Amino acid sequence: MNSNRSSILLIYTGGTIGMKADAPDGVLRPFDFSQILSEVPELGKFACRIDYEVFSPLIDSSDVEPGMWQKLSSIIYGRYDEYDGFVILHGTDTMAYSASALSFMLENLSKPVIFTGSQLPVGAPRTDGKENLVSAVEIAAAKDANGRARVPEVAIYFGSKLLRGNRATKVNSESFEAFDSPNLEPLAQAGINIRYNDKLILPAAQAPLKLHNELDTRVSILKIHPGITPGVVRNILLGKDTRAVIIETYGAGNAPSSDWFLDLVNRASNEGKILVNVTQCFAGTVDMSIYANGKCMENSGVVSGRDSTTECMLAKLFHLLAAGLDNNTIKQRLSESLRGE
């Protein structure tokens, strides 16, 4: 493959970016992706080959299921040797979940996998889609002086920022700056030039790409709130089809110290459920040693999720639960950074 001329596979899964208002009724419908250059002629100015693949049927991001991640990761794995980078067009609502999932499903990446999308359709006069798409392609095609990918990891490009995929979360439903990464600086920022934060970007793997396409989705999320009832907590923590529960707690990892609550946590832990503590706060980390309420959780066998996002922790559990590991090994791996999370 010519190291000076990159080739990019553009994968359109669905979402606002690929829509266009149909005259005369103005209803948004997907446009013919074979016409992508006429919709975004700026792509034709890159000195790289851009091919595309379109999901059929297209998937609204609110309908994304793990099967979609398996299809997406299989496409990348199957065509990995053909391309220097991959750009995935995806709806914004679940983009952080999908980016987190692919970060664990694709081990030993040496090429960019960049998610992007838009808040307005690419055909709208004030669309953010064109800039997001053009910059995502530029980043996916970028190489260093030695011909190696600048960003060999799963990332999200949106609103002038490139964020690690498993560190990102959607923070705004209206702004063009829809995503943020509260506990990690951007990997790159686009202005007149794209400035890469090389010290943060993961190094390219030297081993061959591995596909981890099995997922165990028996994970629930329990969001702690004032007035939460024993029945709700019991149903989630002790659900017969649940292997793990993400407990979204207050602050640095605090939850009620009520006897009934701790009894249920202890019972779930004793039944072999894996319980992970993730903070509800936008930024910061879980430290269950600071307050007595947090210490009670730790003593009950709850694992610290540290500064993980809920989206990332869900994907990581799906991945680890499917790996055939015992509970102690899973808990240990949860405390390790597998993909920069």
C-alpha cells in the first residue's frame, strides 16, 4: 500500500448526518451515499481514496443494539488490510456507547477508527456535518513522518475536538459541541490546523488485530437517588438474568448507608453479582475510602469504577463477561486500563 496516499473506508450506519430534506414536504430522508462527493465536495480535495459502505437498513442511534457493534467490528476486521483508516457515521445519541464498545472489541489497533456525525443534516444550510466529516477523514488519513497513523485508536470527532471514544459522553442535545471528555483532554483540536496531543494518543499496536466479537449483555444500571425504594434496588441488584450491575452513586462514590440497602448489596455480592461503582458526577473519580458511606460499599465487595463513564463501563463489562473469566479476574481487569479508558 502506498504510504503517501491513504485509503479510507467510510461506513454510514445511520443518523442525522446522512439525511437530506426532500422537496416539497421537507421531510428528512437518507440521501444516496453514492452521491457523497456532490453533497460534500470537499472530500474530493483529499489526496486519498475514499470508499464507502452503507448499512441496510440504516439504524437510528436510539435503536442501536450490541448486534450492530458486532456487525460494525466485523466489517472493520474483515477489511482491515485494505484501508489505512475508518470513519464511522453514526447518530449522536448512542455514539459514545458504540465507540466504547468498539474500543474493546478491536484489540491491537494500529489504524484510526473515527466516529462522527452531526446535529444538523449534511444538506442543511448551517450543517455541522460537513466540517465534522471532512475533519474526521483528514484525521483518519493522517500519518506521521514514518508513514504511521497519527491516531491509531477508536475516537470521536465532533465540534472541533477529537476525543478518546471510551472517554467521551454526549453532553448537549442542541450545541454543535455535543460531546466532551470530562476526565481526559482532547486527543486533537481542529482550528486553522489540526493540533495533535501526541503525549495522550495511544501507540500503534505491533501485534496483529484481534476481534473480540462475543458480548455478554447481562448488565444492569442502578442510578441512586433520594427516595429510592427497596423494591427497585432489589429488582435490579438481584435480577435473575443479571450478572453485573453498574451502580451510579453520588460524588466520590457514596450511596445510602441504610441497613436495607447494604443488605441488598451484600446479598447481590454473595450471589456472585459483579457490582461496579461509577459516579454520577460529570467529572472526577470514585474513591470509596473518603467517606463512611463509600467505605460501606467497598466493604460489601463493590469494585471502584474510578473515573470511567457509564457508557465505557457498560461496554467493558459486556466484553469481560463474555471472555470466560472468573469473577475475581473480571474484577481485577475492571481496575486496569485495557484501551486507555
